[in-house]
Amino acid sequence: MNYDMGTGTLIRQKDAFMFLDGTQDKKTRGLTSAVLTTLWHKAHAGSKPSGDFDLLYLTELLAEFFAKQDLIARVLDGTYQSWPV
């Protein structure tokens, strides 16, 4: 197994945190922030991605997903069916 650290960097970090600051819904902002904080700490502790990682793109995706609180509730209670038609 290869345990070498990646050499990638987190790109568009400032843009990601500015986007997050502009997120109005407190739950969406909190959930997205929790993931980004974990990722940021992990990357700055030496566990870097193998290539450049667009933090703004991830932030926008997370915010879009976390805004769907009814979907999250179904996932957590086990009633979510993946790939709904």
C-alpha cells in the first residue's frame, strides 16, 4: 500500500469561504461548514489530495445537497431510495 502524501493543493479556498458566508440558511451553512472545516484541517495537517482540489466547487455541491433537508431526513431514517425516477 502506498502511504505517500499527495502534493495537491486546495484551490479557490477564499472563494469557497466567501460563498459559505453568503449562505442564508443556517442549517445548510452549518452542515457545509462542518465538512469544509474537517477537510481544511486534514489537508493542513499533511493529508493532501493527489492533485489540485477545487474547494469552491465542493462547497457549492455540498450547499446544494444540504439545502435539501427533506432528502437528508429520508436518508437518516432509512427511507431514501437512490436514483429516484
